[in-house]
Amino acid sequence: MKVVVLTGPESSGKSWLAAQLQQRFGGVRVDEYVRHFMEQTQRDTCLADITDIASGQLAWEDEARARQPALLILDTHLLSNILWSQTLFGDCPEWLEPALLARHYDLHLLLSPEQVEWSGDGLRCQPELADRLAFFQAIEAWLSQHRQPFQVIQGNWAQRQQQVFTAVTQLLEA
């Protein structure tokens, strides 16, 4: 099983590219649990919600891993929960980072916020490019610090799609 994570700031194409990857290569896709959580609770999240959100994301990921697909496509993973918790609340449950580091991911596709428009959907909260760039840089720094395999994806939508398809093709052929 190869595990690919799409990561990056808001409106950088994670969900769209996850769907494109599944359509092109098959496999199992795991969506972003926090969206489900927010739709169910119909309120803004708070620090106390982070454990439930992260646990839900892990449960969805574990369920998909148990199916042993040739390709597992994750629309996000615990790193987003960690960084959003720190960004929004200045704190984060201590168990998240060790739980993230205990798992194996073959490739992180880190999506740049540049060259694509931000799109508000009622749940997103970083319309300013500078904020999304800071989030992107925090992800990149964490991935580098923890020696996680990643490739930066940038450009317009067509360029992003081609870069992601090429990266996953290479991963599957390796």
C-alpha cells in the first residue's frame, strides 16, 4: 500500500486533487474529518474539539488502511489538525504529534497557495495570501524537520493536476 497525503493551506486544491487522483488511479480516498465535524455541530470549533476532530480523522484513516488498498489518498492528516489548533487557539493536544510520527506516509504533496484564488465556503478563514503562505511555510518546515517525504505542488490548476499525477505515477512505479 502506498499512502499519499495532500497537505497545504486553504483553497490550494487538496480536495479537488484527491478526487482527481482517485479517479485517475483508483484506490481509497479519505476526506477531511473536520468538515464533517463542523457540519454536524453547526458551530465554530474550540480547543476542546481538537481531540475529537483528530480522533475522527485517525479513525477514518485507520478504517481505510484496514482495507489495504494499493493506493490510499488522504485529503489531509494530523499535521493540519496540529497547525490549525496552534493557529486558532495557540495550543495543541500533546498526543497529536507523536501519533502523527508513528504513522508511515510515502509522499506528502504540499500545495502552494500561490497562483490560485482563495475561495470562501463558509468554513475557511484565511482569505489573505500572507496568512496562507505562513501556513504553507509551517507545513514545509515541519515536514523538513521530521524528514518526511514531500514534493511542493504549484502553478495553475492544470499544472497542479499534472504535477500530482506525475508524482503519484512515479511513486506507484517505484
